[in-house]
Amino acid sequence: MRLRDTALDLSPLRLSREFRLVFTARLVSVFGLGFALVALPMQVYAATGSSVLVAVVSAVNGASVFGGTLVGGVLADRTSRRALIVAGRAAAALAFTGLALNAAWAAADPGAGTAQFALICLCAGLNGCVGTFSTVALQAAVPGLLPRDRLPAAGALLALTGQFGAIAAPALGGAVIALWGFPTVFGLTAAVSALTTALVCRLPKLDPPAAREGAARPGPVAAAAQGLGFAARHRVVGPLLALGFVQLLFATPYVLIPEFTDRVLHGGEATAGLLYSASAFGAVCASLTSGWTRGTRAGGGALLAAVAGCGLASAAFGASGGLVWAVGALALLGFAEIVEEILRFALLQAHTPDALRGRVTSVWSAQNTAGGALGALALGALAPLVGPGAAVAAGGAVTVALVAALAAACPGLRRATCRDAPEEAAPAPAHAAGGTVGEPHARGGGRATGADQ
């Protein structure tokens, strides 16, 4: 393989104006959300001095994101996805405007703490619920903007925006808070959200098949159940979601980094920061060298290997007794996580029919929220019993064992590629199909199997 074949594939940005808009809006928005990620807990703690209330706001945001993900998935399969994306970004702009005004109120009247905390919870809930609509609708719309063989490259570009935001935005947000205070950082975030709203207004309607055809629609509960049923039965999608849950549950050791730093490495805040940065560094390296994913003929096999790599890297981190080995293991973990994310995005979107993409994407997003939380609880409960290193190493070993079991039990996933997905599951972009963006590509002579329908 030539070196240039491993470089980040930028062709989706050249091929599709609509994808360029999506990419730009996401890049701008992750920086705005990174500001808020730092500012919101700092503001609550500065105003109340209570970590419990910081946790309450986090719980409100998490619950609203989970609910918004499920509702947004149903809506993304029955109404204009552009309208949902615009609504989500506009809700974020409104929520952050409220937080900016609230922060200015707090500076002028420090005695109104209860009302200010209630408004923070309200704004966090609005952004978490309605703001999530845009995430689900955007992911469901991307396959309609590009040819199928560019989905891995699109996934890599979207993953890269998230990693850059995770690395740079919190530090920049902390600097803005230190220089100008909470009203300024929330005001900047509101302005960024308004800018992304204007950008996504330029997208085409991105109607799903149900909205285009005017077909009879099941009720919301039946529609959600239909998406879950498809995911559970499909020979690729079901095992793929199970594989992601395994990785989230057993191979995400980040919750134990503070304790591991203290009890194993005997370090302080600088050491913990280095460990967190190591994972982000590995993730960025994976995105920048993801060009090979475009031509791979073993998407499912490579995905299984990547998740097994997450388990091995997590086990190596748990077993490490020195800083150099710990940093190296977490860098490898971040690398494997992004490879897994890129391949999972491409396979999931390629094997899901357009009519179900919103609901299946919402299942994926909800799984990420729930799986990450459950994984943190599981490792947090195990660490007091066996120690943080042993807990992390055990989770990594369980991950590798379960990946091997899934590989043996699910040949459909093991052999899956984006190319073998049914034509109806991956609509061509407008410039290739000759219609409006989002229209399904004309089917060839092939027939979808029962599991794919």
C-alpha cells in the first residue's frame, strides 16, 4: 500500500456541495459545544459550590439527549431532515442565548441562585432534547449526499471534526472564561450555533421516503418498534450494534483515569491530563491516516479487529505500571476507537434502508449514551474490589473474548462490506442519480434478501 493511500480522503468535500455544508456546520458547532462543555459545570459550581448540582445538570442533559435521540429518530424518517437539522441548531442557539443572559443576570444579582439554577436546567434540557434532533437527522442524511464507496471517508471526516473539537475547544473555552467570564463564552456559543443554523438552511429538503411518497405512517411507538425490529433481525446491523455495545461497556477506561493516575502512577493533574490527551492524539492520527478504509474489502473483519484492538489496548493500559506504557496504550486505544467508529458508521448507513435510517441511527446514538454510562458504572463498581488497573485489564480481556464470540456467531458481520449492501439501502447523491438529493438510486437487477428488507 502506498503512503498516499493511507492519507485522509478529502474526496467527499470535493464531490458534494451538500456534504461540504454539513462538514462546515459540524466543525463550527463542535467548537461551540466544546466551549459549553467547560463553561456549564464551571458556572454551576462557581454559583453553588455543589458538585451534586453539577451532577444534576449533567443528568438533565443526559436524559434529554437520550429522549431527544429516540424521538428524533422517528421524526427523521417521516419529515424533512433539513427541517430537523435547522430546528436542532436553532434550539441550541436559543438555549445558549438563555445561558448567556442567565450568566449576566447572575453577575448583576448573585442572590437569585435558585431561579438561575432552574434556568440552567431548562436550557440544558432544551439543547439536549431538540438539539439532538440535528445530530440524528444529519447522520441519517449523509448517505444520500455521497456515493456508497465514500461513506468511510465521510465517517473519517466527521470523526475528525469531533476530535479537533475535543482537543482544542475546551482549552480555548477555558481561556475565554478566564479572560471575559461566563456571559461571553455562552454568547460566543450562541453566535456559533446561529451561524450553523444559517449554514444548514442552505441544504436541500432531504425528505425521507415516507415524506416523499405520502405513505401511511405507523404511530410513533410502532415506528420506533419497527426500527428496533429491523436492527435486531438484520444479519449485519444487529451484530454491529451489539459489537459497539461490547466496546462501550468493557473497553472505555476513561472514568478510572483519575484513580489510576493517583494509585498506580502516583501522579497528579498534569499526569491525568497527559493520559486524556494521549487518547485524543491517537484518535486524530487514526482520522488522518484513514484513507485505507475507502478501498478495504473486509469492512466487517476490519471492524471486528478494531474492537478487539480496543480491548487489547485497554488491557495493556490496565497492566501498565509506568507513564510511558500507559500513554502508549491509551494512544492505541484512541486510534482503534476511531477506526471502529469510521467503519461502523459506513457499514451501518450502507446496510440500513433510507426509510429506516433515522430510527436505526437513533438506536446507535442512544446506545452510545447508555453504553458509555453503564460502562463507567461497571468499571467504577469493580475498581474498589480489585483496583483500577485490574478492573481495566479485566474489561479489556472480556472485550477480546466477546469479539471472538461475535465473530464466530455472526458470519454476516464478519464478511460485510459497504459494496455488498442492497442498492435500496444506499441512495446515490443527486449529481449521480440525476434527481434531487435524497431520492433513492434506481435499483439494479439484484434483490434484497429478507434480512435486508
